[in-house]
Amino acid sequence: MLHAKRIHPPSQDYELTEDGRALTAFSLRRGRIGARFTLSGSDYQVRTHRFSGVYELLDAGGSVVATTDRVRRSWHLTCSGRVIAFRQTAAAGREYAMAGDDGVPVGTIRRTGHVHSEITADLPGLDPALQVFALVVVLLRRRRKRAAAVRSTALAGG
């Protein structure tokens, strides 16, 4: 099970552990780059497509390893010809379930902790880089929704 925790709230820097041992760290960045992380000696980049809500996982050479469709209440992660479905199972995007080939939930991504500053992912059968990618996508989705809420409040004069 993966567990990400903000290093120094309110920063967007996270430390990622797997079953209690340090795995990697990443920072959620603004603009087209969503995050960068190193896993087992390999560098990865999560790229955000700002207006479409699509995310890509790139390897060190810039090749696309995995993509998502537009991340909403339900979304899909595609890698190596395999399509993995995710569906929101709790209000405000606090939890997503990963569906197996038969549609039955087999894993979860859940925001926890004080002010949802932590997130856990239990995604059996997925490559570790894809697990980190899915976890980062959920965090970026939350940041995107919060930014949109702030903008709409500011435009409404609130």
C-alpha cells in the first residue's frame, strides 16, 4: 500500500512510502508539468493538459507510458493497451475505486489525514510507477477543483 503525506503543509511537496519504507518524493507543480518522481532509479514526469483534464505519465526519454482520459467522477487509465477504470465512491473525490476486468472493485485511492493532506493507494496488480501516477492524478484533480472554486468565488465577488 502506498501512502503519500505532505512534507510541510501548506506546501505541495509529498513524501511517498510503501508499507512504511521511503519510496520517493514529489512536488505538485503549476503549469504543464504536474509532478516529477524517481522510482527504482527511473525518472518519470506527470504532464497535465490544462484545459482537457487529461494526464500523461512520461519516462525519462519523454515517451508516454500511460494516459488518462478526462478525470471526472469516473475515468480510465490506459497503458500498454490495458484500460483500467476508476470510479469515485465518496463525496468530494475523497475516494476512488479501481475496477478489475470484471468491473468489481479491486483497489482504492483514498484521501485521508488532517485537511486531506494524506492519501493512500491500494492498487494490486498495477506496476509501481502506474500506482504512483494514479495517486498523483487524484491529487492534481483535487488541486484543479480547488483552484476552480477559488476562481469562481473571486469572480462572483465573494
